[in-house]
Amino acid sequence: MNIKDAKEQIRNAIIAYFTRDEYGEYRIAIEDQRPVFLMGPPGIGKTAIMQQIASELGVGLVSYSMTHHTRQSALGLPYIKTKNYGGKEYSVSEYTMSEIIASVYDMMEETGVREGILFLDEINCVSETLTPSMLQFLQFKTFGRHRVPDGWIVVTAGNPPEYNSSVREFDTVTWDRLKRIDIEPDYAIWKEYALDRGVHPSVSTYLDIKSNDFYRVETTVDGKTIVTARAWLNLSDMISLYEQNDIAVDEKMIGQYLQDPKVAKSFANYYDLFNKYRSDYQIDDILSGKAGEDIIRRARDAKYDERLSLLGLILDRVGSDLKKIWHEEQVLTEEMELFKSIRGKLENGPASVSELLDEAAALKRSELDNLKKSRSLSDDRRKTLHGIIKDLESDAKELALAGDLAGDEAFGIIRKNFNSRRAAYRKHIEETDAELENMFIFAEKAFSDSQEMLIIVTELTKGFYSAHYISRHGCRKYFEHNRELLFYERQNEILQRIEDIDL
């Protein structure tokens, strides 16, 4: 199956394992919970989906690569202990707690998280001396005499033998105790995730054209070639940082990630061409409705590869704005609830508003720290929390400079600042509405209702931030070109608009 389906299967299994009965006990005892085993090629996204699941479920995540462990670090170190049996004393061997099990307890102590995922990667590549202990762990959830704490689900992963010569085959008894999920690379599924993550448009449009270059792990006469989903994401991040710092992206840098000379050279050539399109087409003019007839004519006459690159540039710019609006909305929504709480405290008696703001900021900072420690912090949540903390601290500072005003006078400053941020949010929506309108007008003039228009509608429909925006604010041109979907009318929930709420 693809990585998206695998994520859903794992998520459902974890939810089931976390289910408790009327007595508060887990319906399936930890010893009877089959560990999930992900079998798939390297760099496909196995670790990434575990981080996503932990974030979505709000649980902890402890990860280990078993290739780095010896029998001692996994099982614990032996020591001699005296015990009394039948009135006689005997020296017996005990073991210190496994480093892996101890890490779970450490996270529980540091974060207060009581449930989580213990993810062990490359478990079928452990050393020969560790293999018996590993098999025992898969069956009984114990290393030595120490067991995984209740509430922690074991998920494991490994590579097929064709990708790793050190793979050790499990016996039938072990396989019969695992929930095995086999994963294969799937560019279309990866692209859904990558676009929401903000993958560089040169990467996504190149792979749209040459999807066969998405995943290559082969052994040839010239050596091994390694091009994985992880490599494309890492390269994408580095391209964005190079461009931000005005550093030239060249074939040498690209080859450090795409370890296949032919693919690296092909993408390097495409990246140069992509930059030419970026310069020639002037995306700002297109989205502001100022694209001249020469630009429209060039797009209309362009070859399909050039059209794809142009669409990638336009959709990347629009997608970035849609993502920013989503984050602004999350910040404003949470701030609204915080300010309502502060207002309520003021009505119950005298209080320092700046101190209440500082307390709220401290709680959000504590949440941020705990999510980092538990490794369940998503990028969206990170940005939302930082945005809230920044606003709260700014408001508190302004109140302090004004002499720490009290009551309605102090809250008036909070209201003024919040309304200012809300006004900026509304303006951003107006600007993005215009961008979407101009994008469709340009596409109508250049491509009419051809395949390119279908690509635009499809990308907007599948993207998380674009789908959220359209469901909330609508888009006339989108509906004109996508009437049969009835996306706006079929929403299951009418969301409360921030601009309708009054402090």
C-alpha cells in the first residue's frame, strides 16, 4: 500500500489499542497488542508518518534506530544481586533498565504524557547477539526484566532484504505476532503531503514531468544510486534556504541529495530553466491582474513542460498566502478564547491585566516546550503557538509601558491590538481573493478549459489550506470551473467567522 494508507492503518490500530473498558483498563492488554511492522524501502517516509500520527493524536513519540544498539544498551547491563531462597542466600544476575525503556519513562517524567508510541526502526537489521532479545521484545514487549509501560504502543519498521544486506529474516512465530504493513513508493500520494508542507515548486513540477525519477534505489555497474522521497524533501528545503541567502544552487549541491548522476544533472538543468520561467513570467504581475498580452500569448503557445512550470510557480505563490491565512486564523481564534477568559477574570475582581497576559503566554510556552520534548509538535502548531506568544507578550509589554492600567482601560488596549490584527487578517483575505480571481482569469485567457485549468482546480481541491480557505471564504471562479464538486455547499459544518465575533 502507499504511505497515506499505511498511516491510516497505523493510526486506527493505535486508537484501538488506546481504547479502555468501563473499568479504565485497556481493552487489549499490552502483551496482546501486536506491534505494527512497517516493511518498506528506505527514505519513503516511515519516520515522518509516525511524527504526524503522534502530533494528531496528542501522544508522545520515542524513536530509536536499532542498528545503533548492542545487546547491552538494549537489554541493560548485568549486575550481581543477593536473594534468599528457602533460607539460603544466592548470588543472581539482574539487569539495569534498558536504555530504550528508560527513554520512555524519561519522556513521561519530563512531559507528563502518559500515552505514546515507541518506534523502533530497522529492527530486522540488528546484530546477531541482539536478535534473540529483539524477538523476545516483539512477542512480550520486554527488554530483559523491564517491560514497555502501559499506554505505549510499539511500532517497528524495517527494509526489505534487497535494500539492505544485513537484514535477518524473522521466523514464522515472530511474523505471527506482528501487524505487517508493506509500503511502496507513490509519487501522487507523496505530492499531496509535499505541497501542504511547502515543497519547492521546482521539485514538484520536475517530478510532475519526470515521475520516474521520484524513487530510485538501485545497484548498477557504476555503483549504488539512491534517490528517495526523503532526498527530494531535504533538497527542497536546501534550495529554499540557498535562494533566501542568495547562494547559487548548482549540480554539485543537488548531487549531494540526489545520489544518481543522471537524475542530479537532469534536475540541475531543469532548475536553471525553471528560474528562467520565474524571471520571464513575472508571477506578481499575473496575480495582480497586470499580465500583458505578450505573457498570455507566450503561456498559450508554450510547450506542456513550460506550462507545468508556470502553473507550479503560480500555485506555489497562492498556496503560500493561503497557508499564511490559515495560521493567522488559528492565532486569532485561540487569542479570542484567551481574551474572553481574561475578561471573565477581570469581572470577578481586580487583577493585573499584564500579569494575566504573562500567565497566558507562559502556559502557551509550556505547551510548546512539552510538545517539543514529546516529539509531537507539528509545524502548524509550532507556528500557531509562536504567533500567540508573540502577541501576548507584545500586549503585556505595551500595558507595562502605559503604567499597567487596570480594568476596562487596560482591556481597551488589548481590544485595539486584537482588532488591528483582525483588520490585517481581513485585508490579507481580500488580497488573496483578488489573487485567486486573477489566477483564474489568466488561466482562462491562456489555456481556456484545457488540462491546465483542471490541474489548478484539482490542486486547490486536494490541498489542505486551499480546501479550508474555499470552504470558509468561497471562490467564485473556482465554483464556475468546478460546479459538479459542490465543494462549498457540501461542508458538514458551518464555521464561525472571526470577523463576526466581538470582544
